[in-house]
Amino acid sequence: MKLYVWASAPNPRRVRMFLHEKGVQVPMVDVSGAKSTLSEEYRARYPQALVPMLELDDGTQIGEAMAICRYFETLHPDPPLMGTDAKDRALVTMWEQRAYNEGMIGAAEVFRNTHPLYAGRSIPGHSMPMAQLESLVERGRHRVARFCEVFDRQLADSEFVAGNRFSVADITALCAVDFARTLARLPFPSHCVHLQRWHDALSARPSAKA
């Protein structure tokens, strides 16, 4: 079993954090190539050309961060990071999806459409030339701003994103915030004090540095 990652990318970080919280160790292979591209060897191995990807001993390839996390949640249910009962699982899934759809995708729209290394290839995993679009930069900024507002309100009365227990929703939200701040270079909204409190606490967890 091997987990293929790109050290600086946010989606592999989600899986690394998840595995650290579970106490599960998996051999990892960094497949970053020159000029912010995936290595040719990895592209040939996995034509989807995205990270992370988990390759099982029987050759099965599992892509998408949450699919990989679901695989390990089933094998290692404790501690539960995807909910404990029907209601809890639904809430964790809901907030994780909101973190991904608004925070992660919003930051990605800004990053992929502004960074000079991604000129002409603004959509990950696609070999067809795709021009960077200023309209997507503006849309991404609005999505991230909305994400921060929504999560700040949620965290006003909750220690963690989906309630009073750390979950995969916190992992995705933290990776989204850090992606927006560092790679997309979007300022942290100073008025979102609850989000800031949560971010400080989450950043202190050992898994945040995994």
C-alpha cells in the first residue's frame, strides 16, 4: 500500500492529517515534478493526474481525498472522524462539503488563475490548455469570503466545525483556510474572531504539521 502525495498541496494534506489523527502510518511517495507539475512517471501510473491517490497492494487505485479517508475510517473506526450515528455523520458530511465547495474550491480558483506557473493550465488534471480567467479570481475571492463568514458564525457556539467533536470537517476547513492564506494569498478576515480562535487551536494540533 502506498499513498501518492504532493507535499505542498492542500488535498494530500487533508489525508495526511486524517491518518495522523487515526494513528495510522502509510508509506508515502511525493510525486511533485519540475515547475509545479506531477512527475511523468506518476502521470503514466495514474492518468487521472491528481493527488492524493492511494494504491492498494492488489493494485486498486483510490483517488479523491474523502474517498481515501472513508476507506481508512472503515478499517480504523476509532477515533471516529466522520461521525458516530446517522445524525452526526450527516452533519459532518454537510460541513465538510461546505468547507470543500466554498473554501477549498474558492481558494483554488484564485490560486490557479493568478499564479504564473499555472498560466495555460488552470484546471488540475487536464492536459488541454486552459487559460486563466480574471472572472474566476473574483468569484473565488467571494466564495472564500462567504466561507469565512459562514464558518465564523458556526464556530460562535461550537468548539469544532460540526459540533463539539473534532472531525474531518475541521480537517478540510483548516486546509481550506491555510490554502487561501498561503498559496492564494487572501487575507484572513480580522473580524472573524471565532474562526481565528478555532484556527489557532487547530493549528496547534500535531496533525496540522503532518
